[in-house]
Amino acid sequence: MYQFNYAKPATVAEAATLYANAEDPVFLSGGQTLIPTLRQRLAAPTDVIDLSGIGELSGIAVGDGKVTVGAFTRHCAVAESAEVQAAIPALADLAGRIGDAQVRNCGTIGGSVANSDPAADYPAAVVALGATVRTDKRSISGDDFFRDLFETALEPGEIITSIEFPIPDRAAYRKFPNPASRYAVVGVMVADFGGNVRVGVTGAGPCAFRARTIEDMLNANLSTSALDGVEVPDAGFNNDLHASAEYRAHLVKVMARRAVSDLLGA
Amino acid sequence: MSEGTGIGASVKRREDVRFLTGSGTYTDDLNQPGQTYGVFLRSPHARARIGAIDASEALALDGVLAVYTGQDSAADGLGDLPCGWLVKSKDGSDMVSAPRPPLAVTQVNYVGEPYGLVVGETLAAAQQGAELVMTDFTELNPVVDPASAADSETIHEGLDSNVVYDWGLGDEEATDAALAGAAHVTQLDLSNNRLIPNAIEPRAAIGVYEAASGDYTLYATTQNPHLERLVLAAFVQVAPEHKLRVVAPDVGGGFGSKIFIYPEETIVLWAAGKLGRPIKWTAHRYESFLADAHGRDHITHAQLGLDRDGRFVALKVSTTANIGAYLSTFGSSVPTFLYGTLLAGQYKTPNIYVETLGVYTNTCPVDAYRGAGRPEATFVVERMVETAARELGRDPAELRRLNMIQPEDFPYETPVALVYDTGDYEASLDKALELADYGGFEARRRESAAAGKRRGVGFACYIEACGIAPSQLAISLGAGVGLYESGEIRINPTGSVSVFTGAHSHGQGHETTFAQVVSDKLGIPFDDIEIVHGDSGRMEFGLGTYGSRSLAVGGSALIVAADKIIAKGKKIAAHMMETTDDNVDFEDGTFSSGNQQATIQEVAFASYVPADYPEDLEPGLSEKAFYDPKNFTYPAGTHIAEVEVDEETGEVDLVSFVAVDDFGEIINPMIVDGQVHGGLAQGAGQALMEHGRYDDYGQLQTGSYMDYCMPRADDLPDFVVDTTVTACTHNPLGVKGCGEAGAIGSPAAIINAISDALDGHNIAMPATSEQVWRALGGK
């Protein structure tokens, strides 16, 4: 780890000011990516601005047909929230299967979404549920939020304050975990909003995306057999030590079909 | 199971109190006055010439004390790191050793190879300094693939090729003839995946030099402190043996990876002398991945010939073993004497021939890792047998039974140089078949099929050889050291006991089991016995712990020492009882003659306060022994795995695992169960997940837990473990050793089960879900 200045602001406004006035700052949320990066001396920020002291960023609220999760809310809090479990059980289920217990006790939803790790779980929900990402400056549609590998619509210094998930009639998340890291090799969330089906995929490509072909087939016929003939092209998919692009494309089909089966069974 | 604390009792491990409460003392927990910190400069290239090293910026940094390079250590006359086992090729020529200086001088040969040391007042200063050292490398073409290494550019300057040796064992002519006449020949291409050890405690070392006395002390994570001292003194010549003390405090796991004499520990000690201040180095986990000796990495073609009845007539095995960039301490012996000699397995195969081509590549050196040669041998034999059974439509259990060496055949001399002393292989097989409910398998297979899963069952009837011995034989085969063990028992004046062993515990539980043995033998309460190990300054000599040898060899040394204690105690007691020592009996801690009695504690006191004492006897009650076994021990057993394969994703679920092992007599059943569980987990890791992979440029692709997949508790079923017992015939405890069996039998059993689920497909390790999906026809 290199030396850096450390600050722990109490408000979002204070955090934004600290960021604006620093040379090469970085926000620290749950630290599940940043801390290992710092420890391995792969990053050398001048300033680390710790968001953990900002009370307004934490918490879960359910109402008006949506679940609002504060950006600093830890994965374990979402997984264990009775309100989330009642409103969007698939979201609580997803949160409960991120990483391992230590990761879930530290990691935050804002940190996960802002990082746009291609294998993170939450982005599948942001996309599938058509969430709205609220920041200190604006609101960003879930469909527009993830841009590329570790790249989002956020401007430098912009702070996610909360994420609003519209409550679907039903939804399900299926994940094929990487046996080493337990990140998603492929994760698929299928959500049904009154007959309008949305499908979010993580792990397969450079960032989370909506699987429009699968959505179209399911909107025509919401059943597992609807996906029997689906072709998922692997162009642009991740191809690495853990899974070829071809295998990931296959897993998108299988996980989507299983998510539909769960959704219909629920 | 017997009650209490003697032999056969499941005494809770006394060392666990400190381990589980965080109060153990590991090398990194120790600090010395005036201590500094070392960070190694490591090669970023798989193969490159080292040009100018500019350390001026680093040395200018506040807190950086010194930068040492290979030029410095070479100029100081520091010797190369030796390989401890000379293997000869078929033509009688010696293996080809590439010189391995502790710090690379002219050329680096694998990513992570150390070529310099930066020392700082703080770890941060040393890290910063290391980043400021500028080194000119000229990259050379690396050789990474062992399959083509023999025919590739020679990686070491001055050598003729990358071949280390072309070794053979057995009668090739007779084997070929028997194969030619066989009714059926099964052939397979097999690979044994490279593994990275991953002990929970990374390696660490603190070098200390005291100028006034000229004494050196090395605190290090080693499985064999005396061997470390011997090599550093005799070969590397850091310090003379009488001026060097090596201490291995609590050590958090080794699995073989902490046997070896590595560059880092050597250099930290040498540099402490140069600097005149203690230097501490603790490996980062990424350094463990890059630079702890790796394991396995074989490519094999094998042929098994059977007659019309299904009896094995010949086995021929041809293996290419990846040695890595240099010969590590025992790297030469693992794919030869610890591998080829085990290819008879549990069977009466009359003709066996094995040849091993050892090759250098630009990868981390490969050496012993839990099982060391025996998992590789078991994998070959048991994959061949299982495949032959499938090809012939025979039940795999019954084909094995037909070929097994029978109890009346012992001692049994194999065609590959070993003499098995005892065993009852069918007993283990029968017990395992029962525990696994083999008869119910077809019903379970149908149930799985109904749920869309393919189910498979697989066997491994393994044999291993533990406690390499006797020393004369091992040395005649090329070993550079003896393979005896020492033990010393000191009965203190108050009757408590200090036991010193040359074996080393780094997770095995010796502090408990050795105390059980001594308590049982001398009738002294368990709580009055202390086991001391891991310090060349406290015990005379020792060869450490590896190859499941500690109890069979080190425990036997304690029995011999205890016999000497009893013999002397009888003389003292005879004097007290006014009789002769042949009239004195010893039982349960009491000497007796007629109706006279004296406890061993009373006798011990009399020996230290010799008021009324035999004239011709030395005072004191302390004895030591060196025990050199007459033969190896041969644990054996049957492992049965069942798997379910998800047809859509290729995922393999290890649904059950039964292990029935014959370890001879058992001192502590709970510790034995724990050893088996750990070994099975490692074997499951090898079969399903673990794979040390390099890319074509020699960069390690699996250098962290994000990419190197270790098994976790939720990847494993509840293991069913049990034992059968045939006592070892040649050591006083009748014990065989249990440390490695789990890792030896399980990879073959699991892969055989997956192959069964895949209609006989020759699936490679690790059987990842994508591989299995492809085997199922996924494209």
C-alpha cells in the first residue's frame, strides 16, 4: 500500500467537496475491490475518501411500488431484510449469494454497481428490474448505467446515493458461480412486470446487459420451453481461464431457462 | 477405542488450544532487536538475461539500507542450492543439474525467481526501494510446455538439452513381450495437473547474526530445521554447522512445500551477516504462488495388458515429468523413485516397466507435494484398471479383487524394486463396498437419471510407501542424506518428561500423539510429558517430517529410547531392591521385584540424587536413540467416490466419498480421521478444481485465489472414513503412516467416477464444468 490522505466525511456534500479539491482521489465504500488493489500496490490515489461515515447513504425503504436501497447498504443487510425478502425475494436471494460471508458483511450495493465488474451480481438486478440509479447530481436509468468493463455512466466525483428497484410481480436470479472466486461466470435475472418480461445478464459480457432476444421470446410465451431454440451468440463475450465465450453463451441459455422455471414455480 | 490418553485414545490435540485462540507463535510473530525487513526482487520474465542493475535511486530513498544482488552473493562465495537425490539415466549417466544460485546472477529462468534483495528499516521502505531498482533484462524465448521441452531450445546456458534424465525401472523386454502376448491391452494418455501447495501460513524467515560470537540463527517455516542447517552449512556455506542454529517455531502447514532449501531463507540469513542486523522476510501470498515449489505435472502414456481371465500380465508406463526451471531439493526423486516404484499398486502384475523423462522448463521448480509421486502412480494404475474393466465389461471391484496380492503372498516383492511387508487389500475393499452400499448403486443411478443427472461411481485401490528406508538402500539409490530419525527422552528429577524429536509438527499433532506413545510406554501421565521439536539448538539431529514418516520412524526412535530408559531404570531399581536387574519387571510406570515396588518417578529421583546408587552407573535418566527402519511402510486402502454430473452445465457434484485405509496400528483415531479428511479435500481439489497454469510466455495465470481454485467445505460431501488394520511387521509400534493417503487415492477415485458418468470418457484433471460439458457433446 502506498501512502495517501484519508478522510471520512459525514455528508455527501462534504464528500463531493473533498473529491473536487483532491489531486487523484478515490471513494472508499465497502472496499472489496479497492482495498485489495491498494494492498497489492496496483493503485496509488492521493486521497481515499471513506463513505462509511455518511449515515444518509445507508438503509432500505419499501413503498410506492419500489424498493430503495441506500448506496452504502451492505449486501448482508439486503439479503437479510424482511422487507426486501417480501417485496423482491429474488433481490434478497441475489444479495445472499454474493461472494462469501465476509464479502457480504463489508461490500455495499453502491460500490458494486459503481465498479461495474463484469462478474458482479447486482448489475444483473439493476438491468433486469429496470432500476434507477440516484446520484448526488441526477437519476440514471438502469438501462443506460453500465457502459463497459469497469465503466459506467457516472462522472468523476459523482456519488451514488441510492438505487430504486421497481417491484416486479415475480422475478428469479440464477447464477453459475466461478468455483474459485464465487463471482458469477454467468448470472441471469428474469423479472415479470405484469406480462412485460425483462432479462438482465451479468458475467457473460464486458458489463451487464439486457438479453433482448430472450426477452422477446419470453414476452411471446413465458415458459421454459419458449427458450428451447434460442440462440445466444457469443460474440464479444468474455473468454478467459474460467470459461470460454462459447460456454458462457451456453450458460446464459441454461441459467435463463432455470430462472424462468424458478419464476413460474414461485 | 480405548479410554484415557494412551495408544488408541482420541485425545484432543493439546496444540489446538494455542492454534485456535490465535496464541501460536509463527515466524512472522517473532521480532528481533534492531530488525530490518527484506523484499525480494523477482523476475517478471520467464527467461531473460540479467543486464545492469541500477539500485542508486533505491539506495537514495530514506529507510533503504541495502540492495544485494546475485553478483554480491556470488562474490561472497555463496554456493548453489543442491538437489539432494542423484538420479541416473538408463545409460548410467548422472542427471544433468543446472546450477541454481540462491540469487540469479546472469539469467532468470522463471517468473518470480529472486535475483536481488532490498533491505529497509521498514517493510514500506523496502517495498518502495524494490520498485525503484532498475534492471535491464534481455528477454529470451521461454520453454513452457513439458511435452515439447526435450526438443526445444536449451534454456540453460552450457547444457546440451533440456533433458534432466531419461530414467527407467523394470524389465522392458519382458514387459513388451507380455504386452505383445496379452489378450487385451488397455491404453490411455493421462496427465497429472500442476498443483500449487497453498499452506495457510506463507513462508517466512528471520536471519540473525551476532558479530561478537559469530553465531547465526535462522527462524524459518521449515519442515526439517536440521536439514536446512546441514545444507546451508555444508553446501551453500553461509555459516559453519556449529555456528548456525535453525529454529522452526509454529509452522502453519507445509504439505511438502516447506521441506525444501529455498533461495529466500538462504539469502535472508546470508544478508543478515552482511548487514549486521536481523532481517525479516514474510512472503506475500502472490510470492507463495510464484515461488513455493509446485507439485505433480506429469504427461503419461500407459499400457496395461490382461490375459483372457482378466489377470494383469504387464504394465508399461512412459512419463514426461516437468522438473521446472531447476532441480529443487528432492525434485529429481519424486517422479522416479517415489513414482515408478509404486506402479505395482495392490496387484500381482508380473511385468512392469516405467520410464520417466525429466525436463527443464521456464516454470517454478516442481517438487514433493502431499503424496509426492504416489498420487501420480495411483492415478496411472487405477485409471488403467478402471478403464480395462469397462472395456472388458467386468465389474471394476471384481477385476481388482482378481488381481490383488493376497495375505499369504507377503512379503511380496514387486517387479519395481519394493518388498511389501504386509497387508489385506480385500479386507479394505470389502469394507469400502459395504460402506458405499455398492449394491445399491444402480438404483441410485436411476434416481439421478430421473432428476436429469448422470451418476458415476469410481474406485481407487491405492498403495503408498512411507518412511523411505533403510538409509543404506536410499543412499545407494542416490539419496544425499540418511533417512533415520532421532529421539531423546529426558526424565526430569521430579518425574516429568521432556521428549525431543527430530520430526517436526506443522499441523500433524505430534505434541499429542508422541506424548500418548511415551505415556503409554513409560506409564507416566500424559500431562507430565512435553514434546519438543523444531530447534536445532535443542535437539541433536533430525531429518524432519515428510512422506508420512514421523510416527513410523520418529515414533519408533522414541520407543527405542524408552527401552533404554527402562533398562537403566531396572538397574537403579534393582539396586534399591537389593536384587539384580533381570529380576526387575516394569509395567505401567512401576518397577517391581517380588513385593517390592518403585515408581519410575522414584527411580528418576534416585538417579539425580544418587545417595544410594549403583557404583558403576552414571547418574541421570535421559536416553536418546537413532532409529533406521528396515523397510518402507506400506499403507493401502480402497477409496470409492460417487458423483452426479449436471448434463446441461457439466457441473460435477461429489455426492459421496468412502475411504477405508489400513494405516497399521493407530495411536489417535481422531487425528487419523482429520488427516484423511484433509488429504481427501486436497485430492478433490486436484481432481475437480486446482490447476497451476502458465501461458505461452511463462506467465503464471493462476497467481491468486481469484484464479487458482481451492476446494472449500461446501464443495465436499460428508466423508465416510474407516480403517482396517494389519500391523507393520518391522517397526516397534506396528504403524504405517496416514498423512498422505487421502491425497493419494482420491483423485483417481473421483476421476474414475466422472469417467463412469461419462460412459468411459477419459476426462482430464481438473474436471471443470466446461471440460465435462464438452465431453458431453457441448460445443
